[in-house]
Amino acid sequence: MGAASETASSDLVKSDEQGKGFAGRLNVSKRYAVKLADIADRLEPAARSMLEYLLKIDATVQMFVRIANEDPEQVPHLRELFQNIREMAEHAEGGFGAAAGLADTVRANSRFSKDLRGPSARIETALRQIADATAITRKWAAQVASFLPPAAE
């Protein structure tokens, strides 16, 4: 998405330099909207699948946390699972932690052109799903933290 934005910005500058005015800006906006639609086509199913998968396994994670809380003797058997959960949350935070802020930016930029509204809304929805998925892994990490040694900084 960043590359598409940089290209659109560069194209806007070129269009302005060539004196194409509003028509030139509109043309750049339409080309950018097509690129955003392509991004949305790839991002939507991935974000939806990720969130659906995490929601599906949430009950299982909650069961293991409950077992650890109710029977501390089981914690050594669950430690590797809990470590994997913490690592997954760290990776999700590192890779997707800014998704909600990016969604806000996409929404704000969509107001510049009606051509951008449709693809921007789709991308915003996908980014919000990614943010929700990250929140789930963050919740899991907090739940298992007491069963693990402190994470290495």
C-alpha cells in the first residue's frame, strides 16, 4: 500500500507540473483506486481468515488457561504451548500492532475522492480485523504470562 501511495503522490506532482489541473488529479485518483482495490482483494480474505481462526481457537486457549489456573501441576505440561502463545502475540504486535492507526489513516484519506471510498472502506475493514486479531493474541499473552518466566527484552 505504501508503494501505491508513493506512486500516486509522485503522479500527482507530475500531473500538477504538466498543468493538467483537476482532470489530471482525478485521473491519478482513479488509477490509485484501482491499485487499492487490488490490495483490498488480497488483504480482505487473509484478514478475515486470520480473525476467524483465532476466534475459533479462543475457546481452546481459554480451556488451557483454566486448566492451568485450576490445576497448577499441569503448568509444566502447558508451558511450551503458553510460550508459543506469547511468541505469537509478540510477532502479531510487531507485524500488525499499527493496524488500527493505519485503518484510521485510510479512512481519512478516502475523503479525497469518491473513487477511493470503496476500496478504502474494504482495506479499513480488513485492517480493523487485523487489529482485532492482534488484540486477541495480546489478551492470550496476558493470560498466560503468569505461567511463564519473564520474556527476554
